[in-house]
Amino acid sequence: MAHTRYAFIKANWHSAIVNRALDGFLEIIPEKHVDVFDVPGAFELPLMASDLAATGKYAAVIAAALVVDGGIYRHEFVAQAVVQGLMQAGLSTGVPVLSISLTPHQFQETEHHIGIFKGHFVEKGREAGRAAVMLERSRAALQT
């Protein structure tokens, strides 16, 4: 596993919060093993995840986004499409695609909420790092 590579995709909407997931991930996975990619928003995550997984370079692809109710569209539909697309990318390529795509019930752009979600994304990044390692080990055991 010393030469294992991981792809980490970040949606740029709410980047001050979403980028914290990468911080948490890098607490578990050394930065030298991670390629980082940015996309405009959550909806673009599944295609990028599919493209990266299809390269065969990565043990796992991690996708991070914050999908909030902006009052214009039904954010639940966007979140559902993103998670389903990420799952399909993993199933069709055989490469684990892990989601840190969160849709809070309540989000307001206040200092308090932003602080809570920044901390939450750090922890979710750590969880994704641990999950990526666990999946890699479990899948490697199948090969022996």
C-alpha cells in the first residue's frame, strides 16, 4: 500500500467548508498519495469520479460537497442525483467511490453554522480516509 494513490474531488460551492474535508482526509492519508481535483459544484462530482476511477490509477475516489437549500431548487433532488451518480461510478468501474456529500436539514450562512460544518467536514474527511484504507485492505485480501 506504500504506493497507493487516492483521488479527492472537491465541489467549489461553499469551498471554505468543503475544503475542510480534505484537511481531515490528509490527517489519515499522506498528501503525497493524494491527487486533488476541483469541480464547480456537487452535480459535477459523479462524472469526474467516474472518469478518475476509470483510469485505474486510484485505490479509491473521494468526493466532497455541501448541498444546501438555496431557495431556488429542491436541493434534495440534487443531493440524491449526486449520491446515486457516485454509487454508479463505483459500481461501473469497480473502484470504491466514497461520498462526503452532505445535505443538512438546516443551514444558514452564519458564523455559527459555518463553524459547525467546517468541523463536521474535517471529521467526515477523517472517516473517508479510514474507510479508504479499510476498503483497500479488504479488497487486497480477496486477491490472496
